[in-house]
Amino acid sequence: MVKVDGLTVGIDLGTTFSCVGLWQDDQVKILTNDLDSHTTSSFVAFTDSEYLVGDAAKSHRAMNPANTVFDVKRLIGRKFSDPAVQEGIKHWPFKVVPDADDNPQIVVDFKGETKTFTPEDIASIILAKMKEVAEASLGSEVKSAVITVPASFDDSQRQAIKSAGALAGLNVLRVINEPTAACIAYGLDKKPGERYLLVFDCGGTLDVSMIWIEEGIYEVMATGGDLHLGGDAIDDRLVDHFVAEIKDKYGINISEDFYALNRLRTACERAKHALSIATEASIEIDSLVDGIDFRSTITRAHFEDLCSDLFLKMIEMMEKVLGDSKLSKSQVDEVVMVGGSTRIPKVQQLVTEFFDGKELLASINPDEAVATGAAIQAAAIVDWYSSEDKPIFCCMPLTYLSLGFESKGGVMSTVIPRNRYLPTRKTMLFSTSIDNQTDVLIQLYEGQRSLTHGNNLLGSFAWNGIPSMPRGKPEIAVTIDVDADYNITVSAVEILSGIAEKWILPGDNHHYDDEYCSGMIEGGERHQFDDEDYMQRLAAWGRLESFVYNLQRAFSEDEISLDTVERKMLEDKVSHVEAWQHHHGSASRDEIEAKLQELKTMVYVALDSADTSLISGGIFDSIQCEGPKVPLLPPRGGVGGLKKKAKAAAKAKKAADKKKPKAQRKREAAAARAKKAADKKKKAEDKKKADAAAKAKKTADQKKAKAARNAKAAADKKKAAAAKKAKEANRKYARDVKRAKKSAANKNKPKSKKQLRAERRTARRKARAAKKAAKKRALAARKAARAAKRAAKKHARAAKKAKRANAKKSKTNAKKSKTNAKKSKTDAKKDDKPTTTAPVTTKPANGTKLL
């Protein structure tokens, strides 16, 4: 059990997708990202303002291919010259270049500058994203993880994954094989007895592994894989098919158009997924190229025919793994299916038929099986199980520290690196460091330093009886054998003579604890650069010594024909160089290289002036040969190399100083102190000036960078506006061209059955649309009619009301007129006496005339 702070998760770092899981409430919970998906695309895209990870980065592949990085698992831990890397470079849109040590470097444009990233950097960004997904889902900090890798990964690739995890802020508790994780997910460790399991992992790539398991102990018996066989290869096959179809149909080749190709690839991925559940899938891409709307279909039968050779290679890979593990198909107890491409019905059918109808284990989501096993393994390491039904895992013992031997110059020649499973056994070839050396001193060290004086000496063995030969000729094979109890056996054999010897170091002679191992590891990291400088200086010494040795051998064997004067001059120069080596054991690398170049120049001029055939005949090349390529063991009685030379030089200098007069020694000492004080003062002044200059330069650079950023932002804004305007114009032009081409094609080209079917479908769609529009219009008309009817009723009610009011008013006026007439009549009767005045005409109120 390991004690850790924070949560511990299991991460499946996949070629195409990644997944993260956690053991919670006695079961594995696969965590979802911000898009509510259990898988996250293993893509990283760099822009002018930020970098994107996951599905957001994948969506940039079409518009920003040169700065969108994927397939990092094909790069990590490999050299640039690796055939797999060279093959990938042919297909990747992003730029990959080598560094000075042949390591691949990824070059992208990021925030307006050209940046270089290592594969470990990219992998760490993806792992940090998975850490972020887990923390967002759980609401707690994630500090540790178990990460899965293909079983075929070597030690350098696994170490690179660990480095990426550390860069992502994760404590990588263990790196486990993906097929082992899949077996753990299915609980196969709980079944009794010895079992053989074949894990068929077909995701972006294909990995087939044969696993032996017994009582929780896993062993990978054989592996086989192909980086260019799997889901990505199937996508490529579909893309190639439709690229050819577009060329036949429209006469346009889009194979060099990254934007169009990536849009087509995305559509092909969707079609591939659809064909796993349907017998036919369609491809529909609007304005794919030159304004063309591409439409096509593919059946499952046609798809299987296109990929038949890929499926056949998958079966051949299973046959190879069975052959390598020396098992027959009948001996395989379980077949575990992992990876998204195992959903393809044809793949399932072929694997089932290959194993004579055996039922396949595919009940767990194939995209999540590996992450599930990693989460279970993580829980087992930190002991998070609350139930009694804990999985059984055998924690195989590991080598705590690197084991190796001291070679010439005090160099640690590592034979077995740290963290190797036990038992283990490994052999390294050595030779002798001087002529006629008949004994060697074999010193076994443990530790992480490149030099033995910082490591721990486990044992020292003197071995006599080696045949007398020139240096570098004996072939001494030294083997370290470590069993599960850490008992170490060292055996050596001189191959040419056959003499051999063996020594044993019991495991209880050395005790290891976390503090001791951590201290040794930290010491190796702390002194890494100092050790590298020493190794470079030691390599320069080796080149100088080899040149002197080869030159002396050439003289002794009369390979060089020179006159007496020139030969004597060269021999004196060699003697001078040997004396210089003896008295300058602590010389710098530059001084050693200068002395070597001086000697080389003198030898070349002498040979060329004496006889040019000595140069053309390869004599000079044989002299400057660097000597044996294997590590050299020192003779008994001393470690040799630079340590011995430095001690001898110091002793000789001390003796020479004692012979000098006392007054002279005092003067020299005073001069040395004065020189040291002056050097110290000058160094301080130089440092002060350099710091001031650096500060001023930094301030100026910051101002300049800020101005450049502001100018670039303004230019980018202006450029974006112009690009948007141009894009709209291009779209309009493309639509016009499309309509013109379509019109011309309809006039000049007879319609095919497919086009007629398309037109009928279009007509039906238009008819349905027209019918729908008519219904909509009818409904609107009915609504308008109902509204008009309501308005008419309202108007009628208002008119009726007004009519009643007018009638009432007329009746009142008539009644008033009648009353007035009656009153007038009564007044007339009262007036009995006739008058001579003119008659008065009375006009009734209602406008009637009285006669």
C-alpha cells in the first residue's frame, strides 16, 4: 500500500482518445468532460492567443492543421530517425524536426512566435487536461495516477510517459500495460488456476498481446502491433475512396487540400461509426471544395470490401502473437476486445471465426476498458477498497536503483536500470584498458550518478588469468543476475579464451528504504550537469589517449615511413604530450581538445610532406580512430583514468614545490593570492555590468514586445475584418459559380438515375413544403375570417345601439312638438276679439307648415 495525498485516478492515454476513471463506492466511475463525454480527443491546438486541448483542438485540425498536434504516442520516447517517426512525418500536417541528440521536436506557431515542444510536453498537456476533467467532475484535487501504455513500449518510452505525468503535476504511481489493465477490468485475476488471455486492442492502432495470469500475477508472453493498422488506417481507406470518387465525379483532386481533407475525414469517421449499427451510411458535406456540396453513400458490404486487406493483417497479427508465445488457439482461455475499432461487426466476426466460435469478452465499453483497469489498479495501490472482495495483485519486486560496473575514468557503466521487474538478468561487454593487461578489477555499484564516486559500492572483485593481448582486444562478458530476493550474482567470461568466474552478493547484505533510494535518485538528478561536463572532458581525454596510442603503435609496427629527423620530431612531440597529460590531469575540455588538434595537425603535415599516399591510404584515419567502443575495465590495484592522473600530477607538483627555495615559494604564493583577488574583483565587476546590461535589455525587450503585440493585435483585427469581407465575397462568388455550373450541366448533360432520384426527392420535399405552407396560409385565413366576423358583429351591435338612440330622440322631439301645438291652439281660443294686425303664421317645432 502507498500513502498519497489527494485523489488517485487511472488514465488511459490513447493515440486518438484519452479516458480517466476513479474507484468510488466499490466500483469504477468513468468521469465525463465538459462536453458530457467519457472520452477526450488526444489533440492539442496552438493559436495566436492560447492552446486548446481535446475536442476543441480537434475541431481546429481542418482550419489550422500545421498547429494542431496529435498522434503524440507515436513520437514519445523515440528518436527522430526511428522508421515509425519517419513514416508518420509523411502524413502529419505539423512540423517535426530533430534536435542535436536526434530527439524529435514539434514546431508550431504559438502566440505569434515559433515555438518548439517535445513529445513529452504535448503528452503532459493532454494528461493535465485529464487531471482537470477529473477534478471538475469530482470537485477535489487529483495528485496521483496510474497511466497505461502499450505492452510494446520500451523503457525509454515508459520513462517519457512518467516525465510527461510529472510535467502535468501528477505523481505517477505506476505505468502498466494496456492489455493487463483490460484483463483487470474484466476481473480475470479472480479466476482460479493458470490462464492464457489474448487481448485484441484495436483503437487508433493495433496491439495484440498474449497474457499469462495466475493468482493475480500477470506476465506478457508476446506482443505484436502495427502503428499503421487500426482505426486511423480504416479512416485513411475511406478517405482515399471518397477522394477518388470526387476526382471521378467533379475532376477535382483534394489530396493536397488539408482543409477539405480534414472535413472529409471527419465525415468518414461518422460514417464508420454509423456502419457499426447500420448497413448503409451517408456522407454529406456542404461546400467541400469550389462550392461543391458533396453527397454520397457507402454500404457496409462495400466498406468491408475496401478494408478487407486490413482485416486480414489483423488476423495475421494474432497468428504471429500465438506463434511467438508458442501456444495454439485451443489453449487460449479468453479473448478480450478493447478499443473503439472492435465495434466493427466484421472485426468481431473474423476474431470469433479465428478462435472457432469462442465467445469474446466485450461487455465493457471498449473505449473505457483500459481506463477501468487502471482505476482498479490505482485503488489497489492506495488501498481504497471498502469491501472484502478486493482484487488480488502480485506486486512484482523491482530493482531499487540502477546496477552497473566502474569502467575506465570512474564512469558508471549501467547494466540494469532501476525499476526493472525481478528476477532479471543482463550482460554487458567490456575490454581491457592497457596493453598486455592480465587482470581486471570488477567493481559493482548501485545508484543514479553517471560517475561511480557518487554511487554506492556493493562489491569489488579482482580477476586474474586474462590472456595477454593489446588493449581493447579481450572480450569480457560480465553478467548481473538478480533474483526476487535481491540476491545478486556477478559472472564474467573472457569469450576468446573461455575462462570464467562467478561471485555472489546475498540480498541481506544491503538494506533499502525510501529515504536511501530517494536520496540516491535526487543525487543523480542534482549532479546530472556536473557529471555530463566531466563525461565530456573524459571523452576528450579518451580521444587524445587513443590518438597517442595509435601513433605509437604505428611507429612500432613501421606503418609510417619517415626520415630520421621528422620521426624524431614526432616522437619528441608525443613524449611532450604524454608529459603534459601526466602534469595536467585537471585540464579543461577545451585545453585537451586544443592539444589533440595541435598534435593532429603536426602529424598530418609530416605525413603529407613525406608521402601523400600515407593520407590517401588511410594511415592517418587509422591513427585518429577513437579506439575500443566498449567500456574498459581498469587493472587490479587502481581505477586508472583521470583520478590516477590527477593524483599523480598533484603529488609531482607538490614534490617540485618542496624543492624550490622558501623565498620563491612565498613569492609564488603571494602572487597566486593577488591574482586570485584580482580575478575575483574583476569577476564581480563583470557580473555587475552584465546584470545591469541584462536588466536594461530586458526592459527594452519588454517595451518592444508590448508595442509589437499591440501593433500585431491591431493588424490582426484589420486583417480579420478584411478576411471576413473577402470570405463573404468568395462565398457569394462560389454560389454564383455553382448555380451557373449546375444550370450548364443540366442543359448539356443527360440526367442519371441517381440525379433523377435526387430530383424526385427534391420535388417531394418541395411538395411537402408547399403543402405545409398552404396549410399555414389556410390557418392564417381562418384566423383572419374569425377576426373579421367578430369585428362585424361588434359593428352591428354598435349600429343597432345608435339606431335605438336616434329613435328615442325622434320620439321625444315629436312629443314636444305636439305639446307646443296644443298650447298655441288654446291661446287662440282665448282671444275672442278680432284684430287688424297682419295674420301671424306659426311654424311648428317639427318643421311642418300650418295652413
